[in-house]
Amino acid sequence: MDHHKALKLAHGLYFGGLILLFVAYGFLKDEPLTFSAAMIPVFLGLGGVVAGLVVTLVFVRCPRCGRSLFHSSRIMLSLPHYCPHCGAHL
């Protein structure tokens, strides 16, 4: 998978998961009795965030040296212009 496509997929998973977590928060905030109904978006949201992290770690790699371009604990919003390890233009 191309690193540009992988980053787009990871963004969809990250932000889709975060939206589902906000939906679950809305359920729990309004009516605490619907806790079981809110658990479905919570698990799906957490799964989306974790899947986005896995896609980023596995597929967002330099095409030249093969090392991961994900080098911090925050969500990658864009790719760097050059690989931080080998200096290849991305």
C-alpha cells in the first residue's frame, strides 16, 4: 500500500473512531440509563483509533529505506517532505 493512501486510511479510522466516541459521550451525558447502548460506539470508536494507529505503524513507511515515518506519539496529520532517517524525498 502506498504511504499516502495508508495515511488517508489511518485518518479515516482515527477521526471516525473519535466521532463515535463523541457520540457515545452524548448518549452517556443525556441519559445515564442507556449505558449498554453507549458501549457499542465506545468499542467501535476505540477499535477505529487503534486500527488507525496500527495502519500508521505498519504501512506509513519510507519507500526507500522501509523505516516508519511515524516517529512521535501524536497523530500524523501530514507526511514529511523527506524521510527523517535516510533523507529520501517523499
